[in-house]
Amino acid sequence: MSATSGHLDHLAELVEAQDAFWATISDVDPATAVPWCGDWRVSDLVEHLARVHHRAAAKARSMREKPLGPGPFVLDDLYRECAAELRDTLVELGPDAIGSTLLGRGPASFWRRRLLHETLVHLWDLRTAGGLRLDARPEVWADTVEEVVTVMQPRQVSRGRMPRLPSAIELAASDVDRTWRLDTADDGPAVVQVRAPASVLALMLWGRIPPDDAEVEVSGDGDVLSAALAEPITP
């Protein structure tokens, strides 16, 4: 995946993730279970992501979402159309247009990053459910972690969906030079340190990989980490 001037080009990364997701749909039986997403099947996963793209395109334009209807759908057609709708919307609006975001009024380009990481996590879901590998650069996964730490988890707290964490948790990526401090109620030292590849950290925060995974190194109070991950850190 590409980067621009040392920073991620979220729109280019989103388009690449969308293309990879669409190309994988035909490779996985739609009835395949996606066990880390409750009772979802692949068909539910594809429909969910298509609807998220459609909804985000409407929010970027500050418009009311036009319902897609209950289906049934031709999955690859549905996803292709909704992915194109979002992509075309974000290209047309450019980086400076104002729209609705998860944090209130703000740059519509917010959805470039938000949907990149939504798509990347669900691409992992789709490919893993189908027994396929997903290769994405550590820098992209590191940005997934960054979004959880700075946007998603604080939003969950602010909306009353979870309490602030009682103790600090330090996250360190073993494959890129990045560290993060997960939201806490005080400024005290971290009581637990977690080190893993950026992809593993991101997927752990999104509830896909458990903290006892072989690639996760935990130092300190592991119970604090387990308790934090039991909270709805992401929606």
C-alpha cells in the first residue's frame, strides 16, 4: 500500500483495500461463518461493509441516507456499487469540504481514514474466514491502532458506552517505531505494557485476536489488559 510524503494517503489506501475486498468476495463461500463477529456469515459481513460505505457517503455530503432496502442482494454487485459511491463522493468533495463525521461537523475527508480502517479490518475478516492471508504494510496497521487510541475508544467513553480505563496501558509495535497510551482516568505510569506487530495490536483492539496470542508480549498486570479488552473499545 502506498504512502505520500511520509504519511499515509488515506484515500489511496482506502481504494486499494476496497478493491482487495471486492476481489475476495467471489473467493469465499457466502455461507462461511465469521465467528469473531458473532453469528455473522460472510454474506452478512459483505452487506454490512457495503451499508457502511453507503452511509458514510451520505454523511460526508451531510445528506440523509437513502435506505438500500432489505435485499436479497448480489453481494459483489452491492459492494462494488457502494464502494464506488463512497470513493466518488470523497474524490468529488476533496480534502477541505465540511460534512458530518462521527465527531460532529468537520472535514468530510474524515471518512477517508475511518473507512480505510473499517475496510481493512473487515478485509481481514473476509480473508481469514476464507482461509486466506492478508498482507498489508505495518504502517497502515499502525494507523489503525492510532485511530482506535485517539478517536474510537475516546468516543466510546464520551458516549457512555464504556468507562474510562482505571489504569494506563502502553502499546508498542514491534515492526514500526510507534508506541501509544490507551485512554486512562489518570496520568499515572502504565501498569501493563503490550508489544506485538502493529497488525496484531490493531486486531487485538478490534476484538479479533486475544491478548494471549503467541505474537503478543505482555509485561505487567495482564488482568488490566484483559479487563480493558472486555470493554467495547470499538463500536
